[in-house]
Amino acid sequence: MKNNKKALLILLIVCMFVFIMLSRNHRKEPEIEQPEKQQQPTFKTNIIVYNTRNEVIEEVDLDEYIVGVVAAEMPASFSIEALKAQAIAARTYALGRAIGIYGSTAGRHYGAHVCTDSTHCQAWIPKDMYQSWYPNSNVEENWAKIEEAVYSTSGLILTYNDEIVNPLYHANSGGITEDIQEVWSSVSDVPYLKSVYSEGEADYSSFKKSVKLAGEKIREILMESYPEIVFLGPVSEDFEVVQYTDSLRAKEIRIGSIVIPGTKFRELFSLSSTIMEISFPNEDEMEITTYGFGHGVGMSQCGANELAQKGRDYEYILQYYYTGVEIEPINEDVIVELNK
Ligand SMILES: [Zn+2]
């Protein structure tokens, strides 16, 4: 009896031991909580940038460069989807420029792919200059927002028929964008750079601007470019818009004895746009009110922000302003070309 009890006790201990071992072996490993993944760049390639401010050529990561372009080209206060659209347009342009499809850069880049001159390539600022450009902004917050726009669209560009496009953009269209041939007559028809309506842009400070020009000043500036010009009377008699484009931009302007393109007139008098209303406060003074800011071709940045605020995403925005384009990862051939 005593032995039986002892045997039973041993059996019980053995059973408990086996049970403990089994349960240990079957116990699940504790789950290690993974920290939430930060949005990381998914695409890496370098681009050679000629910084026109300090005349230094540097090789930098493409997206790092694009962050500086977006920071310089679009206010960080714009909606994130507009910033993403801007990032993709800027990346597309940088690569198109780098592989030479927008014409020669001889004498401008000293061998670099792109430069930081906004009148030639795209504007660009480093983070340490951001505060001086936008004194009332929160640099860290804005820079982080721009980085999110760039890195969340990393590697994406715009193509048409599998070719990199020329994604022209401007600040404010004045309500309607322009066909490319109306601005650059030497350019043949570009199917993705067609005039489209662009709503909600009147709410931006870049929408409307008025300037007054004295007849004397107008004549002086014109005579520098057109020495053959003959003035027939005061500016109120000497000036008329003789032709408009379909988007109601001044296409041809007669001044005195000559007719010049509206785009040339805009350039000569540093006007914001060629959508203009003219009045004459007196017979030899002209007041020009322009609507929009920029050449008007391609994506309107203010219009992009309006679409984003209405809930449209970057794909919609880009395909709205660039008719028929695709948003695709950078092609291997482009990367090979870039690394030549
Ligand atoms: Zn350039």
C-alpha cells in the first residue's frame, strides 16, 4: 500500500514534469512589437547638380535634390497631394534634362545634369536657406512634409507613349492653361500640353496684378528691342491686342508700326501673364491688369492645390493637367543613361 502511494506520487511528479516541459515547448514566443516603419526612399540614384549660387557642382541623391526643388517651387502650405504631384513633375523634369531630351545645356551646366537657375532648369534651395525664403514658417515641419511628398512618390515619373514628358508647370493659370504652341511657336504639337480649365485660382495672391506704365517708358523699352519701330501717337492710340489665343491670352499686340507676340510683350515688361486687361488712365499712360502668373502651360500649381483640397490625389492632378500621361517607375534605360 505504502509502495503504491509512493509509485503514485512519483507518477504524479513525472506527469507534472512532462506537462511543464510540454507546455514550455509549446509556449509561443512573445511577439516583439515592430516599430512603425518610417516611409523610406525606395529608389536610389544620383544626379549631378550645378549650384549657380556658389558655382559648385555636386553629385547628390536624386530625391534629396527633388526635396530642395519642391521646397523652392511650391509653398509647403499646399496640400500633400499637390506637393506629391509637384515632386513627380520635378523628378520627371530633372531626369529629362539629365538625359538631354529638352535640348542642349552646353555652356550652362559645365557637365552637370541640371542647374539651380529657375529660368533654365528648376529652382532649388537647401534646407538651411529655407527660413530666409519663408521667414514665418516652421522649417522642420515644412521640410518633413515636403520629404513625405517626395519619398512617398520615390521613383515615379510622367511618361507619354513610354517616353519621359516635358512637365512644364507654372504658379497660376488665371483660370485656364495654355497650349504649348501658343507660348513656344517653334515647338510642334505636344499632346499632353493642352489647354484645360483650372478652377479656384482667383483666391491666390498670384492671380491678379496691376501695373501702370508711362508712354515714355514703354517707348524706351520697345526701342531697345525694335529700333525700327515708329510710334504714331500717344500710347492709347498706339497699342491694341490684335489677336487672342483660345484661352484668351494676348497672342499678338500692335504697338505703333509693329506687331509683336504677346509672350514677347510680357517678357519685355515683366508682366505676370498674357491674360490681360488694358485701360488708359490718360492718353499716354497704360494700366495693365494681368490674370495668372507664369507661361500658363502644363500644371498650374494653384490649380493643383485646389484639386488636392477637393480630395483629388496626385494621379488625378497630374493626369488632369498633362492630358494622357502615365505615372510610371523610372525606366532602367534612363538610369543607364544617367550613369553614363
Ligand atoms: Zn539648367
